[in-house]
Amino acid sequence: MSPAAPLADDLLPMREACVQAAREAIAEQGLEKLSLRDVARRLGVSHQAPYKHFPSRDHLLAEVLQRCYEAFADALEARQRFDDPAADMESLGRAYIRYAVGNPLEYRLMFGNDWPEAAEYAEMYRAGLRAFDVLRAALRRLYGKGVPKAKVDADAMFVWSSIHGLVSILQVSCCDHLDLATKVEAGLADHQLGMITHALRAASGASGAG
Amino acid sequence: MSPAAPLADDLLPMREACVQAAREAIAEQGLEKLSLRDVARRLGVSHQAPYKHFPSRDHLLAEVLQRCYEAFADALEARQRFDDPAADMESLGRAYIRYAVGNPLEYRLMFGNDWPEAAEYAEMYRAGLRAFDVLRAALRRLYGKGVPKAKVDADAMFVWSSIHGLVSILQVSCCDHLDLATKVEAGLADHQLGMITHALRAASGASGAG
């Protein structure tokens, strides 16, 4: 093998190398500047090489997003489990916040932009849906059998958006200027999860879950 | 006056023209590309002209943000008022959602990025704080006199972040792929506000506000 051959080709299949280079490009320059040409340049391969694996920039982006959703869903599945369904819901919320705070770039990528839209991105949609279904499953356990799908869906959207909102606010700096009482900021995650628990309990007719 | 004089100088003071041009530049190209040089180009004035009013790009951005927060706080203050404090809280939530959905660019600008940080931007911080204080005042009315500031602050953060999360999710397209039950999406705002009301009521010891 020639010593001049591109390193990435030696170490990883080209498809994997493209995904990795795309993540680096997004981290450094933002999503808007992602292009197959830039990915090729980063890998030291011809402009055409990435096109053998990804027909367009959006196909590559969909693959990056799919990996993000899979890792995210795995992290949610790997939460500490509790027999008590309400404690398990809170644990899920904690796992969500921990993942988002620990992976801000991936988090913004998953939830801060429109998804690329095309039937070919079915695998990406499936991975995103899997993450959401972790939450739906936890809610079904909380409410018990026979709960209508519309209730699970509506409450899943409430839980998700409430946690997403807190995570998004924590990722920008504006809290620093809101004159919050001491210790409020440190307790935000606990308080948010506690309020979500209150709301779910009230919405389930105070059936005493948890 | 010479007919070759720049139009913007004729119609508006330069400071106002810069703010307007900055908003247009952000709308067209995103926040990252905002520069005083580009603003000058848009106004057809010399590169130096904007510097007479704004020492830096961040000073101009802080002024744009300040206007956004003022308009936002005005919209919250202009909500439909109710004697019942719980109904007033929901009305505030509705006014928030309406403003965010109707002004997506301004909304993203206010809450999707770090604030420029410097003591000189005190007016911007004050405008942002005024919007947050509308929410704190509504909560104090809900809870009654003597409620600790820490409780108001923590619950204000809960209400704000829960509504912010929903608004942020509605501004991207991922809901379309979550296999939500029919009508859930149309009812998201009402459901979110209802769940927030549940949580506030439970957190205030079911004191029956509203």
C-alpha cells in the first residue's frame, strides 16, 4: 500500500469516514456549511468519492442524524430502572437531561433544525421514532393498560417539550440575567421533573401512580 | 440635497436604519454573518458610518435584541386579562405562544442564541428581564402575597421552559414523523397550558387558585 494513500481510507470504510468527517464539519462550521465537497476535502479524497455512498448532502446528514437518534435512544433505554412507574419516568427525564447536557452539539442537531424530508430517510425517521417510543412506553406503564393512544401521545408531547425547553434554555446564557433567587438555577432540573410528575399525576385523575 | 444621497439617510436616522438593516441581514443570512460592514453595504453608506452609532457588531446585535424583547414584553402585557389569576396565567401562555408562532425569526433570535455579554448591554438585559417579570408578576398574583421569591422564580422557570419547549418543537418539522394520534397535534398548545396549570395547582398545595 502506498504511504501516500489517504489515512481515512486505510482505517475506516469510506461510508463511515464520511459520517465522521460530516460530524466534525458540523461541529466546526455549523450545519449550514456541510457539503459533500467539504467532506471529501477533509478526507483527502476526490470530490466524487463521497457520492458513491451518499447521493446528496441531505443523505449524509440523514445518516448523521440517524446515528445521533440511535445513540440518544440507547442512552434513554440504559437509564436506571425502577419498578415504580413514576420513579421510572423521572429516571427517564434525568437520562434525557444528562444526555442533552453532555452532548450539546448532537442535541442541537437532533432537535434544533428541520429534518431532511424524503422517503429515502426512513431509517432516520425510524431512529427518531424509537427515542420517542421510549417515552411513550414509560407513560403507558405509568397509566396502565387500556389508556388511549391519544392521551399517551399528548402527554408524551408535554413531557418531551417541557424537558426540551429546559435543556434548550440551559444551553444559552440568558438565565444569568434573570435575577433568579440563589439556588434556583442549581435545582432547575429537579424542579422541572417534579412539576412534570405533578402534572402527569393530576392528568391521570390522581390515580396515585408513584 | 443631492439626489445621489443614500435613501436611508433621508428617511430615517442612521441609528434606526442600522437596526432595520441588521434585522433584514439576520433574516436573510442568519446571525453568524451579521457585520457592520454588511449593514453599511445594505444602506449604501461608507463602511465607517455605522461605527458612529455602534462601536461593534455586538452593540448593534444587542440593540436589535433589545427591540425584540421590548416588543415581546409589550405583547405579553397586552394579553387578554382575567380577574381569575389562573385564567390570567393561561392567557399569558397563549399570548406567549401566539407571539412566538407569529414572529419565529425574532423568537429564535431572543432565545436560540447566547446573549452578547458586556456591561454596556444593560438596556438589553433590562428588556429581557421585563418580559420575564411579566410572568413572575402573574405567578405572584396566582400564589398570593407572601410567596417566597425562590418559589416564584423556580415556577417561572418551569412555565417559561415548558412553553418555550413546545414553541421550539413546533418550529421544526420532527412532529410530522412521530405517528401522533389524530388531533393531538392541533391540541398541543391547549394541552401544554392545561398541564402547566395542573402542575402549578399541585405545587401550590391545591390551594384552589382558579
